[in-house]
Amino acid sequence: MAANESRAIPRETQDTTPFHQPGQREFRAVLSEDLDWKPFPAFPPPARLALVVGQPADAGLYLIRVKVPGGVKLMPHRHPEDRIYTVISGVFYIGLGDEFDADKLQAYPPGAVITLPANTSHFHWAKSGEYVTQVTAIGPLGLEYLSPKDDPRNNNS
């Protein structure tokens, strides 16, 4: 590209560029202190989810944050969508496989980015304390535990 050429998007393209939310064409910011942390039925009870962008139940881009207190495990499960995890705080331990195996856990510090292809069996453990990850994906969000006994949605107590 020559020094005098512009990198700007041509005006005719600007009006048709898709935005992160249907119909949203203005700047928007989400601050950490404004997140609304809620229980999520597919997570163990102490874990929380916060919606940042999009609607995970719908087709389309979504961005969520997941907060897991120290000691909590998410047993082997998989998601039908490709995911990108960004570690926001704490150390994120993730292992691949159909069975929970602490020896397979890999530790990722804040700032790490992990790509997880769809339908990859994996598990998490907040081994060294609370962690927060940010998940970016194209919905709808799905979460299937490999063993029904590990799925908190099956616990009637």
C-alpha cells in the first residue's frame, strides 16, 4: 500500500457492515463493575455467568464471562460451538479428555487466550483459587456433560 493510500472503509461498505448486535450502530461500553453475575443452571451452584454482549441462546455472536470460585470443578463436558476463552483473572486450569484427570490440566494466567474447537471434551478446575474467563462464540450456546450425573441440571435436591 502506498503511503498516500487510505485504509478507511469505503463509505458504501460502512452502511452495510454488520454490527455486534442487530440494529446497534452506536458505540457501547461495558464496565466490569456493571456486570450482573447470575447462577447458570448448567454450572455447579457457586459458579456465575455474566452476559456481556449478545444473547447466548440465540444464533449469533455472544460474549460472556464466567466466574468460578476456588476449588470448584466443571466435570468433562463439550460445547457444540467453537469457543475462544480469554483469562481475565486468576489461573484458568483446563484439561482435555472424556474423564477428569488432574494430570492433564494446563494452567493459563491472566491474558492467555485459548481456542477450543466445537465438540472437544474438556474439564475445568479452579485449582488455585477463583478465576474469571471471557468466552467469545457464535451461538446458540450449548453445554453437554459426558456423564449425566455430573450435570447440575439433573440434581433435584
